[in-house]
Amino acid sequence: MWQWLVIVPLVVASACYAAWALVPAPTRLRFARWMSRRVAAGPAPLARLAARLERAALPAGGCDSCPASRVAPGGERKPPAR
């Protein structure tokens, strides 16, 4: 019986992770914002989890993620090695 107490949470957590990873980014963000609104006034651990999911669902692209935006101005750039 105790094995079920270990296996069931692991399977549920694995299924949630797989669903989160395979769902398109806009849907993840929409779900994270919905969950954040629903549990914001609830227990503190759930509110923290919802805020963390919302931060994880935000798009990572754009100018901030591009390495070219972190090049120091005036620095000399070397051509790529061949």
C-alpha cells in the first residue's frame, strides 16, 4: 500500500511536467496568469507557486536574450576562427 503513496504523486508530477513542457508557450502563459489570479488570495505556498509558474511561462526571447545586446560598446570584435 505504501508504494502507491510514492508512485501516484510521482506519476502525477511527471504528467504535469510533460504537459507543461509540450503545451505551446502562449497557452502556458495564459494558464499561469489564470492560476495566479485564482490563488493570489489563497494560501501562501500556492500563491508563490503560481507566481513562479508565471515567471517561468514568460517568453525568454527578444533583445534581452540575444548575446549581441551584451557586447560592450567600442569593443573590438574578432572574426570567427576557421
